[in-house]
Amino acid sequence: MPTWMVVKREHISQRYAKGLSNTDRIKLLIRWWGETNDTRFSDAAFELSQSPVSGLDSWRDGEEAIELIAKLRDGDYFEELPRADEMADHLEAAAVAMLETNLTSEELEKISDAVDDWRRHLTDQLFHAVDDAIRYEIENVGTVVEEMDSESTLLEHIDTINKLGERVGLSSQAVSRAIERVKDRITKLEEETEVSDSPSFPGSKAKANDVFDDTALKNLFTPLIQSNDAA
């Protein structure tokens, strides 16, 4: 069963989440195995870990997949689950592939937080994949922030850069350069706002119909002259 549904509308295709994510499906199968001790459920969980439907998704699986990998290796969470360590290895490989896709800054931060929380049960391949994704995110921050149109979001992104940059040991110069790019984006947004908010004075320009020829001037002053003569 697919985890996404694609709906085509004229010139575009939109993707919608469908059913449970891969991680939630595996957890559900493990729970059924725990309640019934039926190995058909544990076997299905193992097969799904080997080949997640359409791969793990950074939005739907993300940090939950990292937590599941760690719990499978811990031993206290799923006692006597057949091939738990192998299941964790397969899921970790899928998580590495997930980190090589286009992640949003929010997704990357959440995944990085989960890796930091559960690192005792994770391996170097996952650490390297997270570090590479963070470095790529910060080095290409100019492209990332071009899609951000909120000053508050950009200010939050500066906090994210500081946090993730420190986590992977980036130099202070590299972090400062990235932050300057974010500040440049904030300045650009402020300038665009000032232009759009500038008042216009339509009455300050002469209207096309305001023509002051001899006839117009005569019509303007004739009533005044007649008024004086009458007095």
C-alpha cells in the first residue's frame, strides 16, 4: 500500500499523505507481534524495514525513524523481537538515503535533534550523513532563505544555523557568512515592504482635463467682472 497519493490537476501534480508512514507501519506490526507472538507480524515488519514503501520520508518518518532505530538496538523496548538488530541496520541505511534528499530546514533540525538524543544506539554512517546534510544546508543558505518571506522565520533560521553549525564543528567564519546571507535576505524583504507601503498622491499631478486656454480663463473671470459692474 503506498504512503502517498498523487493527484493530477491540469498542469500540476499534488502529493498527499496516504495511510500510515513506513515508521508507523513497522511500529504497528511490532505491537501486533508483541500482543500475539505471531511471527507473521515480525516478518512483515522486517520486510518493510528492508524495503520501505517509496523510501523513508523526511517529513512523515524523519525523527520518528531515528528513534525507532535506536529502540530496536536498545533491547529494553522490544524484548525478544526476532532480528531486531538487522531491522535497525536496514532502517538506518534507509535513513541515510532519506538524508540525501531535499530536506527542509525544519526537518533537518528535528532529525539532527533526534540523532543527538539517541546517538548511543546509532552508527557513524548516520552521523556522517547528518553532518553532510547540515554542512550542505549552511553552505547553500542563500538558496534556502530565498524561499522564506517572513522576518520571524528568518530570525529563527539564524538560531538554527548557530545551533547546527556548532553541532558539526563549523568554523565561526563559515557560520558568520551564512548568517550574513540571512540578514541580507531580511534587508531585501524590508526594502520590498517599504516600496509597497509608500503612499501615492494621485491629486498631485495635473489632470489631463485641466487645460487653461483663453476661453477657460475668460469663463473663470467673467462672473467676477460682472459682479463688480453691478455693484
